[in-house]
Amino acid sequence: MSVKLEDMFQISEYDWYVLQMWAEMAYTKDKNEISGLLTAVPDKDGIYTLGDVEILKQENSGSNTELDGDAVAEYKVKYAMKHKNPNMKFVWWHSHHTMDAFWSGTDLKEIDAWENDSFSLALVINLREEYKFRISVWNAGNIPIEQHFDTTLNILREDKRIKPTKKDKELYEELCSDKHQVTTWNRGGYINYNYGGHNQMNLGENIINREKSLIIEKRFENAVEKLEEAIDAFMDSSLTLKALKEKVTSMNKICTDNKLPFSIDNEIFKGNKQMVLNTLMSTLPMECFNYENVETEMKLTGGFGYHGGWGWQ
């Protein structure tokens, strides 16, 4: 029987919520992304079921996640022996916590690293249960070809959300290392602390100063989100380069008018359309900003999460 592409891939609701559980734990504890592997095993009708959700040894930050190569090899051997199905595929999955589900420049490089003699699969999720599921075709009938399709992952709804057990929490602590310290604002400045440590914010902190500091943080988060939306529109040709530059100019005016300690780097958007596209393919939205100083950059980007909804039009 012939199966349409949008009907080819499915995942149980239980396994879907296991993915969500790991994403929530990584963000709640460390404000980080997290990644792992899945298997995709086809049945006799060519329907692939995703399962065997696992996190592996990895290093994570708020905008990147990197799996240990030896752990990946061990996972592949383990499940190749379990399923003994030559048509089985492995799925690289990762989370974007509060960000949109999209393929960043770093993600696209990781997808390329999974090139093989047929096709590969990748999944990105966020905490709003949004996702993008990609099939990358590398070879068709011994003809080298590279095509990427974002398609439907059908979730077989029946289970309740998964809450992490004590064992899950211990496994997270064992496998996931944090590349940065979470940063909080205090009395017009900052205090850095690790979730595993014991530093606490001064209980006598001036509430007014803290609110001012949080406004700056929230405006930065929303600026990155709005810039990301504009870049996505430019990359899918729904926004011209001229319109993109106008948005950047408008956003920088807001930064100047409000005396914010950050602005968008205009140099990134100089040149013709192809030059700007090439730059943006390997640059995260957060990396498109200039900061008042190195300290401000560290404080704003450490523990970063998108929340949206503050003051940008």
C-alpha cells in the first residue's frame, strides 16, 4: 500500500510526554536545551513508530545541546540489536524550551552530520508542545540527492502527562552538564548562582530596583524574539531585505530611546540578500546583538529564555 508522507510517522502519547518531561526538567532546573535519540521502526505497511526515548551524556546551554559521540554509538548498537530491523532509523531530537520550534543554523549543521545512504530524521520540540519533524533525503535509488521535508508527526493521544520520577531526576543530574550559570538581577546589578549551589538573593533587595532590572531582561528577551520572527520571515522570502533592515533600524531606535544596554548589530545585515542569508544561516538571533560591555552580555544571555509580550511592535 502507498503511504502519504504526512501519514508515515507516529509516536505514542506516552513517548511524546516523556520528551516533554525531559524538556521541562532541563528548562526548570538549568534554563537549558536538552537532546537525545529515538528509534523509528517501520511496520509492514511502511508506517514508522518513534520510540525508545532516551537522553544520553551531553553538554547543554540555553541555546545549544551537544551529545557525547560514544554515547550515541552505544545507543545505536543497543537498539539495532533489540529491533533487528535493517529499515529502522534513528531520530535526533532536542528541545527549544520557551523558544519557537524551528531549525537554527546549529541545528541544520547537526542534521547534515546525520547524512547517510538513504534518509535521516530530526525532531525539535518546545514547552508549548509545538514541534518540527524533518525527513532529510540524501540518496534515492543510488542517485545522490539532498532534499529536506518538514512533515507531520502523528501523536497517538491516549495517555496523561508524564511527571519525572526520582530516578529520572537522578539520571538528568548524571548525564546533563550545564555550560553556564543562571543569572539573576539584584539592586541594579546581578548575582550569578548555580542551581546546585546555596547562594540566595538578598532578602532585603530593593523591590523597585529589581523591577527595573527585570524590565531590561524582559525587553531583551522580547527583542530577540521579534528579531527571530523577522529573520524567519526574511529567510522564507515573506520579508524583503529592505524591510528586514527597516525593522532592525526601528528596533534599535527603541533601544536608544529607552537607553537599553543592548542593540542589534547592523553589520550582520549589510550586503546583498545572499550575503545576509549566508550570515544568518550560521548565526543565532541572540548572537545578532551588541552589548554595552562584556559583563552585560554575560548577564543578559546567561540563563536566557524567550517569554515575549513586552513593548515591541
